[in-house]
Amino acid sequence: MLIKGVTALVVGGAGGLGEATVRRLHAAGADVVVADLADEKGKALESELSVRYVRTDATDPASVAAAVGEAESTGPFRIAVDCHGGPAGGGRLVGKGGEPLDLDAFRTTIDVYLTGVFNVLRLAAAAIARTAPCGEDGDRGVVVTTSSIAAYEGQVGQLPYAAAKGGVSAMTLVAARDLSPLGIRVVTVAPGTVLTPAYGRSAEQVAAHWGPQVPHPRRMGRPEEYAALVQHLCENDYLNGEVVRLDGALRFPPK
């Protein structure tokens, strides 16, 4: 699939992974719609790159529908990338004092990191399905979602997040099968430790902790490496229904 001249929607496009993806797809010639809740960063990207920013809550159907509508209005809408973030509950299933993990925190994490992804996936796919097919295989487009290696080896205290990301990984093949008659592919990236502001600590502290744990290269991942993989997933028509780990061979220890 050619990226040049098509419209791409990047949900979470003002964040670390998202901004790198916006820049990569824009450089490849796509018309990019940035969907996020970070107004200041979204508007800065809009001004710098002449992309369009739409304030978007991934968990809200009307909000996502508006962002999808913006992408459709410039068409042909063929690429949707979802790498949004948000609050994540954590803690041991049973705490040291014998208290069970908070149910509301679990529900919030599932809502943001799993239900929100499903919401973007379903609405973006329905819109891409309205785009005319192209090429000898009748391709219409691709949806790229974002899981995590925590889906496979979640650490102590990560149960809600691991459950949500495990759900994203599990949806991938089923969604690809569901959408295959429409010529829409679904692929997922499962990053390891990528150096973004999401950790809430200084870059130096985060890199010093995680970098030495990665087998090779012995450093944290870079958002630009995520974006490069997203571009390849878009361009390689035979990648479908797959979850691709991007982790330097890192496997999370228990804690």
C-alpha cells in the first residue's frame, strides 16, 4: 500500500509514540489527522507540520467518530494507528494488608487500554470500508493497534494493564479475519520499554534502569523505531493478523 496521498488517523498522535508516527507518515506523504487530548502538543504539531488536530477521547464513541469523520473528509482514508495512553491502575491482586485490588481501578484501565482500542478499531474500520478498494488484491487499508510485551509477561502489580494489553493482542487475529472480506488488514505492535515521557521520571533515570536489561541493543527503544515499524506494517500488504514485538529481545522479569 502506498502511503503518499492517503489519509492517516493517529489516535494518541501527540504522545511519544504518536508524535513520532505522525512525523513519519507525514514525511512519507500522508495527510495526517492527529487525535489526542493533549491540546497544546496537538496544536503545535498542527502548526509545525500543517496536519490537522482533533481533540479526541478514545473511549468516547462520538469523539472518535468526529476524528474519523475528519479523516474521511480529506480521503482516501486508508490508515488508522492507535497508540493512545491514559491512566492505568496497578498493585498486587491481594495487597500486603490483605486488601483486594481495587475493582474501579481495574475497570478504568480496561476502559482506556482495551475498550478505547476497540472503539477506535471498530469506527476506523467502518470508515475505511467505505473507501474504494485499490490494487490487484482489493486493499482498502490497515488499522495498527498497540499492545505491550506486558501482555505476555506482565510484572508484579501490572495485572490491570497486562489484562488490557492481552486483550488488544487477542483481538488482532479475530479482527483481521472479520475485516478480510472488506480488504482491511489489522496488525499490532507490542513494544517493550520505549523511552517516552509516559514513565513520569527523568529520561536519565528511566534509561539507567531499563537500558541494561535489554539484551541487544542494550538500551531502551526509541519512538522513531516504533514509527518506522508502523510505516512498514502499512506498506507490507502481506502482514495481517499479527502481533509484532518491538523489544530488543527483552522479556520482563517478575518485577
